[in-house]
Amino acid sequence: MNVQRFSISDAKLAKSPGQNAEIYVRNLVDENHGGSITIGYGRYEPGQSLAETLAVDDTMIILEGSLSVSTSDGTVTAGPGDIVYMPKGQSVTITTQGDGALTAYVTYPHWPQFHND
């Protein structure tokens, strides 16, 4: 795999599989592209909430808007420029604030149930 640059215009976002919430994602790098990690973009529409036990280590970079991530240990709220790390096995609830959020993400290993090209 060669050095690559990505922008949000490269991502044809699609509804996140298995979710009822209005959350849209696109992997730009994953095992299908020869990567050892997964990299992509996500858009969380306003008023959305997602509860999940993480199957991977997940790092979100908030590009626009804001969201909160709640665990049994408490809640963190993140906005543009913030990074949220969520370890594998952690039960989280991600909730959008205000107008929703645009994120970039990096996961390791790959999301086992999710692939898009």
C-alpha cells in the first residue's frame, strides 16, 4: 500500500450496517485495501444515539460538530479538533449534540462485521 491522502469528498457515506440511528460511514482503508488498520469517515446526524460494546480499539477525531461518549465511568463531550479513544470491550453510548458531528476514525483491528468499498 502506498502513501495516500484522503478528504471527506473521497467518502461515499452509507448508513452504518446494523444500526437504526442516522449514522453514515465509509472505510477508506481496511484489509480490502491492504491496510492493517481501518480508516474512514463518519457522519452522525442531529439527535442520534448509538449504544455498542466495541469489538475493536476505536479512535474518533471530531472534525465538525460535537458528540458525547458515555461509559460506566462517566461521559466525555468532544468537539472539533478533539480525539476520543475507546478501547476494545468497552460499552459506550455515543450521542450527538446540536447539529450532529462529522468524524474521522481509526480502528484496530478491522471491524469484523463492516466492509464497504
